[in-house]
Amino acid sequence: MRHCYIHGMGVVSAAGVGRDALYASLLNGNQDGFVASAPLWSGRRATIGVVGQVLAPLPARLAHFASRTNILLHAALEQAADTIHEAVERYGADRVGVVMGSCTAGFQEADRARAAEAQGALPPGYRHDIELMDSVSAMAAAYAGATGPTLTVSTACTSSGKAIAMGLRLIRSGQLDAVIVGGADSHSLSTLNGFDCLASIADGMCQPLGQARNGINLGEGAAVLVLRADPAPLRLMGAGESSDGHHISAPDPQGRGAELAIRRALASAAVAPADVGYLNLHGTATVQNDEVEAAAVYRVFGDGVVCSSTKNLTGHTLGAASALELVACATMLERGNGAVPVIPQHGDYPRDPALAPIALGQPGQHSERTVFASTSFAFGGSNVCLVIGRSAHDHA
């Protein structure tokens, strides 16, 4: 079985454009990317994460893919452009694949089109195919000139995590030599209203694992990673997946599926719980998620791994969240010198004492263990955990 290495990354979110901006926001606890949404059906406004920087439109050759989601994705792809094009040149276009995750795709444009249609007509030139989930992977493949398998995973908030897990399998098995993986999602009033109807939108800023937590802050964003079999400083070590089979919009109260995904990821990576120095939590700040996740994490790690959630800094970017958070972990590992800084710290609010007593990141805390993991859980009981590490931890 071949190892799978991370050769290039790109990211865009409310925490900034590019990994330098993301890293700085994580270190500083920057929440400047949050604004009030347009009024929802309930009359309230949600606090949402947005990309404040003006992003370039899609180039002419990709203009037929134009959507906010694909503009975000294009900005992330541009950051990994050299690695992407070098892979196509080195291996051949048919040996490079694309696996992306998304759960809104062109919904923002669809919302606007439906509003215009209600007034008499669709916008001139409106393309219904932009609403399809496969538009993100199709755009990325066209951008790269890749002709290998092109797939989209749409499993709500685990979409890009499962896309990355699929990319890992494609590299390990030798079916492909390079895979562009990741995810992208943008804001949609339909999505915002849907979460509001479920009473899952936070009043103000979300508080992952907090005593007063009451919901999420949605965010927009995109993140990509270029996976290859040839060695690089960081390795995608393993992935674990499971399905609760419990409820369409609530997790298994015992967290058995979440625990299984974590244990499968550790087994896939051939590491023990004690080898992991940091765990990026799904940490949505809903009452149920944080309770179930903390319990599952505690059963696997006890209080032996430092944990935190980044969603109060980036927003919950839905189908892009897993990839965004893995890029955050990779950036921490890459830029740590000796001891790796564990960031972000737990937010500046009281933690919920009723939750399982997992270890939450403290100011200035470091880890000498350079294997990190990230969890994501989704509606429908979809669970995924990813493990990465410095290549010095290769076991073969």
C-alpha cells in the first residue's frame, strides 16, 4: 500500500484568503469576518462568516461555471496552481483525478433566479446546471486540465472530509497518481432559513463547547489539497468513516458512530490515541453535537489530546468544513518549529461543565506530538475523521 502525501493547499474563508491569513486568524482569534445576514423568514438576522476580500471572477474559459461557490473554489485552486499543473504534466491528465465536497453548489444563484422568476422571468442566460452539485468538481477538473475520475460527494457537513477519504483510497490503491480534493460552499438564504427552522442558528457568535451555546454561525469558504504518492513533508495518514443509522437531523445520543469513525481513522493511520497531539473538533456549538462529540472523544482519548473548534473563527462552512479544518491542521504542523503550537485556544467564554472533560486548548499551549486529527459529523448520521502528520512519522 502506498503512502499519501499533501503537496499543495489553498483556502479561503471568513478567516481570510490564503494560509497566511488563516494561520494569523487562528493565532489571534480574529472574528472580523462575521456580519449580519439578510432578514430570514423568522424576521431575525443570523451572524454569518463571509469572505471580505473581493475575489477575481472566473476566467473566460471557465465562465460557464460561474457561481459564488465556484469563485471561492477558484480562489483556493489558484493558491495550489503550481502543484496542480506540475502533477498533470508529470503524470498525465488521465492519472490526475478530482474529488470535491459540496452541499450548496449554485444554491445562491438559484435563490436569486427563483426570486426573479416569481416576478415574471428567470434572469437572462440563467443556467440550471450551475445548481448541480457536480459543478464544483467539473470546474476544478476543467481548471486543472485533469481527465481522471471526477467526483462530487454531497453528505452535508462531512462532504469534503469524505472526498478527502476517497482521495486517500485512490492514491493508496494506485488507481491515481494525484488527486485534487477539497470542498466549497457559499451562503444561500434557503440554507440559512432551513437551519433557522431547526432552531440551530446562534444568537450572536457561536460558542463551541460553551455553557451558553445555542447554535451555529454559517460561513462560506473553500479549501483544496493536492494528494500524491511521492513524499512531501506532510502525510495524510488515515481516514475513518461511519454512519449512525439513527435520525435524519440528530446524532446518535451515545455517539457510537462518531467514536467508530475516530477509531477507524486511527487504525487506518496505524497510530494510537496517545500519538495524537491535537484534535480539531467538529464543534458546531449546537447543544446536541457538542454533547455527543465530547463524549465520543473522551471515550477514545480521555483528556490526553488537546481539542478545539475553529468554527467560531471561520463559521460552519458546511461541505467545505472538513477540508478547511484539515488545511488548518496541516498549516499548524507545517509552521510549528519543534513543538507545534496548538491553536486556536478554547474561546473566551465559560465551557459547559456538563460535557465530558476533554482537554481544551489553552493560551500558548504547545504539543510535541506531530500527529493531528480532525472530526466532522453531518445530518443523516454521516461521520468522518482524518489523520495527518509530519512525514517523519512514516512507519514504512
